[in-house]
Amino acid sequence: MSALKVWFAIATRPAIVKRSVRVALVVGTALTLINQGGRLLALDIDAPTLARIVLTYIVPYCVSTWAAVEALHERGTG
């Protein structure tokens, strides 16, 4: 199996996905409130703002997943 396939196989393990979703929800919500709180309270959400909010959740998900996969690789348990 190629290295990329192995990486994605690890990244899609239920435990890693669950942890990454939790991280994304906590961090994404905090950052959204910090960065877009005023617009949310004013109900002033346009397409670019919505795209930024979505990315605010995607980025911590990806970072958490990457960190978990790399940690498993370093320990040799991936």
C-alpha cells in the first residue's frame, strides 16, 4: 500500500475522526465567535462570511487529524 493510502487509512480511523471533530467544534466555534461574532449577532451573513466560517471549522479538523496521524507514525503504531 502506498504511503498516501496508509496515511488516509489512519486519518479515517473512527477514533481519529471523532477526536478531530471535537477539536474542530471547540476551536472552530471559539474562532468563529471571535472573528465573526458581530456579524452573527447582527444576522449579517453573506456568502464570503459563510465560506470563512466553514473554513474556520475545516482548518482545525485538518490540523488535528494531521497531528494525530503524525504522532502515530512517530510512535510506530500507525
